Amino acid sequence: MSPLTPLHHLPRPAQNLPYLIALAVAPLINLTISINSFHHFRNLAGKQLPINHWIFGLSEFVLGGILILLTINLLRTLWLGHHQIRKTLFAFGILSTLDLLLNLVTITAGIYSFKLGSFYLLVIALGLYCSLNLIFLFWYWFIDYPGQVRHLHQPQHLCQIIFPREAVSANAGWLPGCLDYLYFTVMTSNTLGAPENHSPVGTKVKLIQLLHSTLMLVLLVIVISRAVNTLS
């Protein structure tokens, strides 16, 4: 079996859908936040934004355009059944993650420059939280699932994430589903670490979880705490 198992390894093609939807919805949330923040900042600045906010806004719109083109390419790839779909998904995931980072930097700069707070910032934080979880739901599946499939055929092959059910011998042949990865993702966000009885053992998933926890910590400490402290 090849080192990179294509998405066609799934038992049914429909099982791809939740992760692809997550990867498609996250940039839409980020783009909505970017457009809303851009107009909000412009109103607060009296129609003239400082140069750094223009740069942030321009980079967001350029990245949004790239993501839209990638979405079209991804749909075309799925329709034609191209075997290099993982390369397209990897590029899409990288750009979606960069989009999230730009949004976090933009909102953090807005807090400093325009003293953002209250209910508006809380709504933005909720959007960023949803986007963050959708993006990392994709990454955990993208990195771990091919190894789970290889593990079925080669038991000596180690997975990136060890789920508690895998430790039960009666469940030989079990594969994690969307709910398993969603639970792992949300609990990592809420606790800033792996859920109980779940073990991230692979180097790649450890790096992804390190980035995930760091971004969530920034969201909690800077954005959400500011929003809560300024609620009247």
C-alpha cells in the first residue's frame, strides 16, 4: 500500500462528505468575518483605515479568492474522481488555516487599535471558534485516517491517534468515524489537550494539536476574555 492512501480507500464515498463540508464551510465563515470586520473597522476609523488594516483586508480578500478557486477545483476533482485529490485537499487545508490565522491577527489588531469589545466581539469569537474546530476536524481526519486504514491491513503499523475503542480486542476492524474526530477536536479546543483515553502518538498529529491548542489559547485569552470583560 502506498504511503499516501487516496480518499477512495473509504468504504463509501459519502463518508468523505462531512470533512469536505467542514473544509468548505470554514473559509466561508472566515470570509464573512473578514468582510464584516473590514466594514466595522472602516466605520470606526471614519472611512479612512490605517495602512496595516488595508493590508489585512486586501490579504483576506485575495486569500478568499484563492479558496474559492480551490473549491471549484476540488468539486471538479471529486466529480471526475481524480486520484490526486489529497494534494488538492492539502493545499486547501493550508490556505484555510492561513485564513484563520489572518482573521485572528486582524481581530487582535482591531482590539488594540479600535478597542473592540462587548457583544460584537463575542459574536466574532463564536465564528472563529466554529471555524477553528471545522479546520482542525479536517486536519485530524486527513492526517490520521489513512493510517487507520493501513492499520487494518498491517496491524504493526501505528496510527497517528489511538482511540479508546481500538484498545478493545473485540472491536478489531473498527475505524473512527466523523463523530470520533469531532469529539477529539472539540475536546482539544475546550481543554487545550487531548481528551481522556485518547493518545496522539504520531509526530504530525502532535504538531497539529500543538497549533490547535495555541490558536485556541489565543482566542480565549485575547478575544473571548476581552469580549466578556466589556459586556455591560
